Amino acid sequence: MAHLVEDAAPIGSLLVPDLKLSPAKEAERAAYAPVILFYAKLPTAAATALPNSRAPRQRNSAAQVRRGSNQDGPRQQDTAFFMAQLWDGTGFIAQTAVVTFSLSLAGRLLARPLSLFSWHPLSQLLGLVTLLQSILVLQPTHDAGQKRVGQAVHAWLNLASFAAFSAGFAAIYLNKERGAAPHFASLHGALGAALTMLLWAQYAVGFTMWATPALYGGEARARALWKLHRAGGYANLLLILATFGTAADTGFVRNVLNVERWVFYVPMALIAVGVLPRVHLYKMGFGKRKA
């Protein structure tokens, strides 16, 4: 600590240079000088002793953890990268919207006695949440390792959302059958049925391209189809958001849950706002990659 207090002698004149003090006061001030200098020099000493110290940690963006530190293993780097991907940039808007919407609607549904019909909206909410994660995790990857891991995460999350959407479709179909009600009579029902068929096709093609590329003539040909698969995925996402929006006009939402239309419209719009700016058009064959 000697280097911290070696300049203690002139501290009285430095603090109040123009003030004449009695010898007793000067002696008192000189006694406190080492303490004052110690705290004055403490930040500099800490920075010298800890050259690798950092400011309080903040949420890292995907760019900051793209490959991480050389001391981290590939698995830790990829985990940090994909966790950052889910919230990076405008992804934060989409995540906030889908979480608040899903929790608020699920809370209203679970506050009522559960029935066969209840599994339709609950399953669709689960499908929407998992589908959004599967999209954001690939927006975008930057090297072969991230792409390989990202595709695996994307595939399994899509499988989970596929199961959830299928369960929701089965629940409403069986509920209509049980009540002898007409199928697909509303705009919401018609869109939902058409979208379910499209999602089945999208999932089947995407999963087989990733898991069994030989079905498409090899990995090179399967990769060439990714542009169409990616474009179809974004189109299906917009249709899903539109289908959720039309649910705001159903009798159950208006008369049973007593939910206003904006509770559906605003989150769906915010999800689109959060996802679309992160789309790279060149990956779908539109335009060129920016340098």
C-alpha cells in the first residue's frame, strides 16, 4: 500500500490551498491524508490489479457472442449464441408480445372449468410460442457449426409446435363432432383448417430435408430447397397470426372470455414487427447479401 500513500505530505495544501490553518488543524489534516489518498487512488489501483475486469454485465446481443471467448468450448459458445438470438434486436418485441398474450389468455382459460374445447386454444397458444422460438433461433446463423446446431434446434421445436397445433385442431374437430356443430363455418375455422394442412406439409418437407436429404436427391439438392422452405415458413407465420386475429370475433372469445379485439390484434402485430425486420431476403433468393 506504500505506493498509495507516498504523496500524502502535501495533502493539506492540495485540498484547500488558500486557507490558512492553525498548526493543530494542519496536523489533523495531515493525519487523515493517507486515508484520503488511499480512496482517491483505489479505482486506479483496482484497474491495474485487475486488467480484465469489466463493467456490470449486460444482456449480450447475438453479435457479441457470435463465437464467444477463445476460452469457451464450442458447445458453450453455441448455447450463449442461441440464447441471445431469441431476444436479439427486434426479437425482444416478438418475445414480449407472445409471452404476455399467451399468459393472459391461458390464465383466463384455466380460471374456468376445463373441457374438451379448452384444449383447442391452450394447444394453439403452446404451438405459437414454440413456433416463434424455432424461427428466432435461426435469424440468422453465421457459420457451419451454428447452422448445424440451429437446424437441429429448429427441427425439434417445430416438431413440438406441430404436435401442439395438431392437438388443438383435433380438440376443436372432436368438440364440433360431439356437439353436432358444423365444421369450418366461420372465417376463423376455415383459416385454421387450411393452415393446419399447410403446416403439416411444411413440417413434413422441412423435417425430411434436414433428417433424410436423400429423399430429395442428396444434401445439395435438399439445401437448394431451403429457400422455398424458409419463404413458406414466414408465409405460414403470417397466416397463423391472421388466424389468431380472427379468433377475436368468435363467440367464445367475445361472450365467454369477454376479451376485447385489441387483446388479439396488438400482440399479433407486435410479433410480426419483431420477426420481419430480422428476415434476410437473400436467403430466400431475393436480392444479394449485404457486405
